Amino acid sequence: MDKRIIKVNDLSLWYGKTQALQNISLDIEENEITAIIGPSGCGKSTFLKTINRMVEIIPSVKIEGSIRLFDENIYDDSINLVNLRSIVGMVFQKPNPFPKSIYENVAYASKRHGIRDKAKLNEIVEKSLKQAALWDEVKGRLNESGFSLSGGQQQRLCVARALANEPQVILMDEPTSALDPIATGRLEELIQNLKNKYTVVIVTHNMQQAARLSDKTAFFLSGKMVEMDITNKIFTNPKNKKTEDYITGRFG
Amino acid sequence: MVNLKEKSKKRKSIVWIVLSTFFMIATLSVLVYFLIFLIRNGINAISWDFITDIPRKNMTEGGIFPAIVGTFYVASLTVLISVPLGISAAIYLNEYASQSLIVRLIRLSIRNLSGVPSIVYGLFGLGIFAATLGLGTSLLSSALTLAIMSLPWVITASEEALKAVPNSFREAGLALGTTKWQTIRFLVLPYALPGMATGSVLALARAAGETAPIILTGAAFFLPHLPRSVNDRFMALPYHLYILATQHNRLDLVRPLAYGTALVLIAMVLLLNMIAIVLRYRARKKQEW
Amino acid sequence: MNESNREELKSRIKQDSHKQNLSNFFIEKIFLICGVLTIVFLGLIVWFLISKSWPAISEIGLREFLTKTRWMPSSPIQAGYGALSFIVSSILVTVGALIIGVPWGIFTAIFIAEVAPTRIKEVLKPVVEILGIIPSVVYGFIALLIIAPKVAQLFGLSNGLTALTGSVILAVMTLPTIVSITEDAIKSVPKDYREASYALGVGKWDTIIHVVLPAASSGILAAVMLGFGRAVGETMAVLMAAGNALNMPIKEIFNIPLPTLLQSVRTLTANIAIEGSDVPWGSLHYHSLFVVGLILFVITFIVNIIADLMLTKFQKVNKNG
Ligand SMILES: Nc1ncnc2c1ncn2[C@@H]1O[C@H](COP(=O)(O)OP(=O)(O)OP(=O)(O)O)[C@@H](O)[C@H]1O
Ligand SMILES: [Mg+2]
């Protein structure tokens, strides 16, 4: 069976007149962690946000090419944007819980999607928090505000919030950049475990992180994808000179 | 030579400091003097009867109860109309609008509406609501007029409240697969509400103190009863003060009542403003982001 | 992931979203309509002022309104519709108010921005704002009882209800506007300007006078214009303070007609307030009041546009700076 869950084909993107992505083509495989690395401003976040079409909330954006999820072009007019974003979840750079209780944070999307049954909601919340490795820390204080948690816990809460939608793909944009080393370690552990059930695409500035976590790595440079391969190969034996320069720190 | 220059420099800066201090003190003195003047002269007129009684003996005795109630009615009705409209317009401007021509026109209109003199609103209200739409001079005509007048205040305050809600809430909401409206309804409005409430109370206070628009559209010189419906005319504190201060045929007799009315009016306006400040303060303290 | 799971997800992505999109579309349009209402209201105000003025303008002619001084719209024998004295009075009272209020406001703003320590500043600003929330009818009352007697006493007049009395109370009323916008303008002058000046060895006050204030000047001018707009449109305070006599505020000194602040005057706003509440609707008098309102609207409109341009210019210059 085809393991390629996402197929990006010749994707270009403009913010107004400036092009941010140029003819990107790559495939992302199921139950793998794909890392996207590259220098600042090369279009990593932009690319990530094209996968759940969040990039479109900026009005000046123009997009060409296609992204197929389960062989459906998500830029097709007939796509249900709301369902797409439930299936492709996202975790942001800075932890951004809602100013609601821990419980309400996780239950938020389910409630909006029409789940009213209390028992069902409880089940969703517990399951999501467990998967996000947060349950043991918060089970006694579900009614406290999400803001009462530490930064690392907040980020895991955001993961749990996305997991409550039962997504297939989780996009993460530098999820550890606002966290201390210990919290980073815990989140990395979590991401490793997520891969058993989910497909993860993670943008990171930290090359060790990409090397530690990911199965595949894509290197972006000024809006283009330079190279994508098995992570091990990218970091030991890249094909492209520019990739080598970047990962050995000779870049710039 | 250098010394001389230094000296004149010093003198110059002293002049500026003295001048600005003088004018600052002048500003404060005027405020304090006005307030003390009103309190000292008005406090004697104020009694339980003054607040709860109707005017008696050609307004030379009795109280101002109908004027208080009338002001409460007209200001509340005003806010009831302008707050939903104003908040909705602010939601459009802050949550939906991109930089289109229509948005620029809306913003231009808001700025211009806020510069239209209150008496012109009165004239407009008289022309459209009272005369053309046949509402007559009434509570409703006055409230509609004041509502249009207060719309720019409500919109501006509401937009500020919406702007204070972090964008990350909106992004997270959309990224979780909820609709734009759900995001606004559940992740933006609840957190903008305290700011909007503050703005609405301020609008209420301003509407309650307005005189010119209601003179032309519905305020009554004297009514022995409270307005029974929105089609009735009404007495209002600011208009009542105007009458007692300048229009009454026995100005000497009603002067104490005028002082009392002025004090009640200003106390009410200041109280409303204080409520708004407390609302804002409490919201800020509770705010977690 | 098994095949059936995959098919289910596919169908979710493609699930018909028309209903959802449609309801979101309508919700947006409702908000848009509320926004557009502001344009409608402004348009209605302009249209009503013009259309209700029209019967009077076409019958009497705009010229009489703008150039004649005899205002007797209800006279059965010979009606007069000259509104010139209202225009002159409005402008006179306003200019008088600005002559007092502008230096007062600017220096107060300088104190808040440059002299006051931060903690005192935080107290002073809301205190000055209190001046802005006192209802104008209360100001009128105060003018009547405090300022008018002082003016009468000072100038030996039998009646203190003069243009000057109106100007003084309007000056106080425009203070909050002038102070807050001037203070904003001073505050938003880029720090680099100051630092460059200090680096040249220029002292604090020389920097303020020669660098900061000129850089803030279009912002301050905007404050003055907004103050003008506010004062010229003010009704209750002038109505109660300025006496409302129907005459030109002109006094001949050595045969030269000069404007005087020491006469009782009736402004555009006051005239509408006085006559508007019992004018028979639809009469020529009624329509002529709309002409007066239209004149007032045009004046404030122009002044506010200028203020707006000034502020935009100020913000632009500061962005580049
Ligand atoms: N909203 C926007 N409007 C216009 N241009 C934008 C916008 N967002 C990003 N860009 C531009 O698009 C390019 C790619 O930006 P993007 O944020 O995707 O980079 P990035 O690789 O994520 O960088 P970083 O590592 O700093 O997060 C940059 O040149 C940026 O200036
Ligand atoms: Mg980025």
C-alpha cells in the first residue's frame, strides 16, 4: 500500500508580489517524523502552513501547485476546510493555550464539533492528555487555567488539544524553541511516541533535534527545497554542497 | 563667555519649566474649583425627597425624580441600540475586513461622524425620526439620535478591545478546525467583552450628559408623570438643569434646585466613569495572557 | 492505516461544506452591514441637511444666509434670514477660546510629557480627562455662575453674558482634547531626534524647543484644529454663557469696525437650540434652521478633514523618522 500520505507537487507561494516558496515537490510518509530545516526566512513555516491551509488567513497569499492528502488535492474548491484542519493538526512555536481551564482547552474543538455528551467529552479529554503525556501531571487539576501550567506543560496541552480531534497529521513549527532543555527533552520524547499513531511534520532550527527525532529531513533554502532524504543520510552524506555547508555550520 | 551662555541656557529652561508648571496648576485648580463650587452649593439641596419627588409648584419645590428616570431611560435605550450595532461594526472591521475600499470608507465615516456637532445630530434626529418617520418628539427619537451619535465611540472602544485579544487565539482556533465564526464567538468575544463593557458604560455616561440632541427630539420642559412608552416625551437631567439655570421665570427661586440638579448630574456621570474604570481594572487583573 | 479508514478520512475532507460556508458568509455580511451603516448614517445626515435646507435655500437664496445679518424668520411682515452674525459669532467665540486654550493646553501637555515624573504623570492624565467627561450643560451652568460675574466685574459690564464668557468656558472644555493630542504628539517624536541633539551637546530644554516641538508641530496643529472643531460645534455651554443677542459682535473704534468679545452673541449652535424646539415643522423657518445646521456642518467637516490630514502627515513623518 502507498505509504505516502501527503504528496506536494510543484508548490509555489507568493506573499503579494514576493515569492516565498518555489516549485516545492516532496512526499511525506505515514507514521514518520519529517523534519524541515533551513536558515531563517527560507519558507519553513510558510510551507508547514500550506499543509493545513492556515497560510490563507493572510489575504495577500497566492498559491500554485498542489498538495494531496490521501490523494485528494486539498486546494480543490470542494475541500471542507474545517475538516481538513481537524485532520491536519498544528502546534505553534509559542505555547498558546486558551485562557480557559485545562479541561476546556482540550475539549474545545470537540464541543465546537457538536459533541455534547459529558461522558464522551471526559473520555476524549483523558485520552488526549494521556497521549500528550500530561495526564499524570494534571489529572487532579483539570479545572485550573491552562496558563497555570509551565511552558513545557502548556506546549503539551496544545498537543493534547490538537490530538482531541483525532488527527492524522500533526504539524509543529519549532515547538521547543520557547522551552528550557528539560521541557524540550520531554516534548521530544512525546513526539517520538506520537509517530506510532500519527504522521509528524516538524520545523526546527535545531539540527541535533532534527537528527535525533526525524526519519526524513528536508532542507529548504530561500524558498526552494534543496534536498530531502533519510535523516541519517542528510546528516552524514548529503548530496548537495549547500546542505553540507548548512549542517556543518559553514553556512552564510 | 561660556559661562554667560550657560547662564542664559539655564534661565531659558527655568522659564519653560515655570510656564508649564503654572499652566498645569491652572488646569488642576480650575477642575478642583469647579467641582468644589458645585459640591458646596449643591449639597444642601440634595435630600432623599429631592431624588425621589416630582417637581412641585412650577418646579420651585420638590425633586427631580422624573428627570433622573428620564435620563436613565434615554441613556439606556441609546446604549441598547448603539452597543450591538457598534460591536458588530467593530467585529467586521477587526475580524473580517481586509484593506478594501469599503473598509476605508467605513473608517472615514466613523471619523467624520465623531466630528459632527451634537446639535447637528439633534437637527438630523428631528428631521428624520421626529418629522419624517413620524416618531414625533419622543423618547425613541431621542434615543435613536443619541445612538447614532454614540456609535463612533462604541465602535472605537470595541475595536480596541478586539485588538487586545492575542492573535494566537484566533490562529489556534482556526487551526483546530473550527469555523471563523466559532473562533470569534468562543475565543475572541469572551475576552474582548470586558473592554467592550467599559466602552459601553463610557458611552452611557456621555449619552446621559448630552443635552443639545434631546432638546430638539424629545426632552420635555415639565411632565407630571414618567414616560409611559417610548413614544412619550421625557424629562432629562441635563435639560432640566438648563431650564432651571436659564429658562425659568423665577431664577432666584429655583437656583438651589439647579445646584442640586447639577451635582446629581455630575455625580452620576463621574460614578459611571468610575464603574468603567473599575471594570477595566478588574478585567486587566484577571487577564492571563 | 487500513483502507476503510482511509476512505472515511477522504470523505471527511471532501464533506460538503456549503451549508457551513453559507452560514459563515451570512454572518460576515451581517457584520458588514453594521459597518456600512456608519456610511449610511453619515450619508443620511448630509442628505437630510441638504434636502431639508433646500426649500429655504431655493426660496431665499444662500446669499442672504451668508451675507445678511438680519435674522427674523418668523416675522410676519418682513422676514429676514441673515445668518452672518451667527457665523461670525461662532468663529469669534471659538478663536477666543483657542487663544486662551491653545497655550494653556500645550504648556499643560509639556508639563505632563517633559516635567512630571512618571508616577505623577500617570495621575495627571486621567485627572485632565475628567474635564472631558463633565457634561457641557454643567459647564454652561458654571460659566453662568462663575465666569459671567467675573467678566462683568472685570470689564465694568452690566451683564457678563458675552462672547468672552463663552470663549473662557470653551477654552476649559477644549483643554482635554488639546492636552491629550499634544502630549501624544510630543511622546511619539522618535527618540533618535532627542538623542542626536543631546549627542551634539544641546541641553534638554533647547532640544525640546528646537527639536521636539518642531517635530511634533503637525501633531500639535492637529490638536488645535480638533479643538476648533469641538469648540465651534459646542452648544450648551455657549448657549448658557454667551447671552444669545442677535447682533454682529462688532464695535467701531475710530470708525474702524473691529470684532469684540465683550458683547452678547448668538452662535450657529445656540440659534438652532433656541429655535429648534418649537419651530413649526415644515415651515420656512424650520428649513432655514437646517441651512444654519448645514453651514455649521460644513465648517466642522472642513476643520476635521484638515485635522485628519495633519495627523496622518504627522504619523507618516514619524514612521520615516
Ligand atoms: N505575512 C507575510 N507577509 C509577507 N511576507 C511574509 C509573511 N510571512 C512570511 N513572509 C516572508 O516569507 C519568507 C518565508 O517566511 P517564513 O516565515 O516561512 O520563514 P521561516 O523559514 O519559517 O523562518 P524562521 O526560521 O525565521 O521562522 C520570508 O522572507 C518572510 O519575510
Ligand atoms: Mg518560521
